[in-house]
Amino acid sequence: MKKKAVVLASGGLDSTTIMAITRHGGYDIYALTFDYGQRHKIELKAAQKIAKYFGAKKHLILHIELDTIGGSALTADIPIPQERKLKEISSSGVPITYVPARNTIFLAYALSWAEVLEATDIFIGVNSIDFSNYPDCRPEFIESFQRTANLATRAGMEGKEIRINTPLIDMTKGEIIKKGLSLGVDYSMTHSCYNPKKDGLPCGKCDSCLLRKKGFEEAGIADPLFDQ
Amino acid sequence: MKKKAVVLASGGLDSTTIMAITRHGGYDIYALTFDYGQRHKIELKAAQKIAKYFGAKKHLILHIELDTIGGSALTADIPIPQERKLKEISSSGVPITYVPARNTIFLAYALSWAEVLEATDIFIGVNSIDFSNYPDCRPEFIESFQRTANLATRAGMEGKEIRINTPLIDMTKGEIIKKGLSLGVDYSMTHSCYNPKKDGLPCGKCDSCLLRKKGFEEAGIADPLFDQ
């Protein structure tokens, strides 16, 4: 029997690369996506297409009310920062697009599902190189969550650690894209933009679009999103 | 301005005592309750009454789909253990009423809301003395979650710790009830049973009913639930 992995799947570039890595690693994939009131709800459709493409055994889309809690430009009526310099994105503190405790909540659900499935692994596409200074994307957060997870669960009490895997954490966006391409990822399926236009096309100006653009430039290929 | 506290409020005996302690401590109370597909949904009504009684500034009831994930007698079609000996409850491993990663999920939401409210404190009524061997009620879990919370949030990055408070963690059920009575708690408002009868009365046989009974015996008073 194959090992089972819960894969956090946002429909974005990073989590899609993660799904390719998980499939390549021989896992049965249990994809987990959140409808959390994000303004870029279009990413849910991308996540569905991608989970299907990678042959996920199951794909759960949980509705969670982070918009009731608010406090972020992604979940409340706060403007999305535009056309920031890459240097500014990576060095000017935690931006307004940070969703309070989002990855703690996402990982807590992944942990719950992993325990029920008797999965050995959770995969999450966090990255701390070309990232937006979100505190919950840093390796020290992930390491601490791993210790908490071991103490939180029956599995942990019984010595069966559920591992939190972050294979992209030290990679640049360009390296992530090259890795994905080597594993056959079709990035035209992915969605990254925080603030898509009505027709679903990316705005090209938000931090997420700018980091994606940097990645394709580094990888030396055109973003297939714009070839369609 | 008063300090703000997010209080996890289940409508049960422990969390109601916690709410009295928080009020006594001079906090503005932000009560947080989860409709998570629990079979004892009646506790939500108790939580509403109690939050109102203690003058909570706001009471959020979040709908979260733990029943979609399942894996527990509280959220799936699995029988509730009945008439276990107290010794068995406290020593026979993690019971089937354990909901995988429930307190990790609850605390993650509390952390998110606390960060948005700029609250300094979270209060949770976990107890590791007269308890059901849930891994996520132990002090080592709470301590680890505290470290994770500091790393997960903008508040933590800026050196503003959001403290996780567990004033009941080392108390017996009898001590908890005596503490609550000294602060004016009316325990007839609370609901503890996992498997209530159709008229809402407790079954008297589940672990939660048995631990409650032990508490009132130790406190030397009758449970006001049965005086009505």
C-alpha cells in the first residue's frame, strides 16, 4: 500500500509544484483546499483542476470563515498593494495581505485529516526566499508547528509522527519553476494573482504576480498563463 | 481601556468557569464558539446564554466542518462510550471521543481573532487532571502551541506575545466548581453531556457526565442541572 500524504493545494504555483513532488515521491495524494472568503476565489477552480490532473485520491474543499474574522486585504475590504519593488516586498515587514494565523489554521486542519486518514505526511508549499514576509512561512514556524503536532495528536502520543514537509522552503521562485517543469507541471493550470480581473486574468501588479514574474524570468521561460 | 481576551466558550462547565475568571480579571470578553458538527449541538445554546450573561463584547459562533473530516464519536456515527469507571477514563489511552486536532484548530482560530482584535490574551478551559486523556489538553501541548503562536503571527514577530492562559489546567473538577461558585457561576446554565436525550437532559452515562458528577460530589453540592 502506498503512503498517504495530505497536500495543501491553493491552485498556485508553489502548491502545484508540491503536488508534483508528492506524486513523484510515490504518495497517494489527499488534496486539501480552503474556501476562506478570499477575494481571489478563482484559485479554487484551479485547485480542482490540478488535484484531478495529479490523480488525487480525494480533494476536500473546506469552507472556513476567515472573512468573518477579517484583518487582511485578502479577506476584508482593504486595497491590495500594487507595483511594489521586489526589494520592498521582501524587506518592508509583514504586508496587509497577511491573513492572521492562516497557515496555523490550514496546518491544523491538515493535521486533523492526516490523523483520520492515518497519513504519514503533510506537504505545504511555503517558501522563505521569494516570499512576502509572512511570519507563518518561515522555517522556525514550521519546526515549531511540527513539535506542536506531535503533542496534539493521538498519533504523536503513540510515537507515529505526522511529518510536515516543506520541500520548497529554501528555493527561489526560479528554482521552484524549474523543479516543477522537470516533473511535468503545466503552469498554465495555476493561478497566483491576489486581485484577478473580471475575466480571471492576473492583475500583473500585486506582490504575488510580481514574484511569479520574477520566477519565470529566472527560469528563462515565458509564463504559459499569457500564451493562452 | 480594558485588555481584550478571546475566550473559547463551549457552554460547558470548564469554559464557563474560565469566562468568570476572565471577567473577574477585568478583561473585555470576546467569546468564540464552534459549531463543528458535534452531536451535542445543544451546547451552542448554552454558550450563547453564558456569553450574554457574562457581558461578552462579541460572541462569534464559527461553522467549521470537522464532521466532514470525521474520526471521532463526537462528529461521526460512532457510539459514545458509556458507564466507564473513572479510573478507566483517566488511564486507558485516548478515547474515541477525541476529535483529531480539535484544540489545535480551535486555538488557531482564537489566535487569528486575537491578532485582528489586538487582544493580549486567549483563555481556554483545558484540564489535565480530571480529563479524558485528550492529548491536546496537556500542558506540554499548550506550551508548544504558545511557542508556535509567537512564531506564526505578526504580533509575535513584533514582540507582542498573545498569551494562551489555562487557569484550570492543574485543578480537579471539584476545585473548578468551587472556584466558579466563588465567582458567582450558575452551573445550571452549563451543558456537559456528549450524548444528550431528546429533551436536552444529560445522559448521565458518558465520560463527560461522569466527570461532572465527580466534580459536584467533590465540591459537596448538588448539580443544579437536576434541580430544574
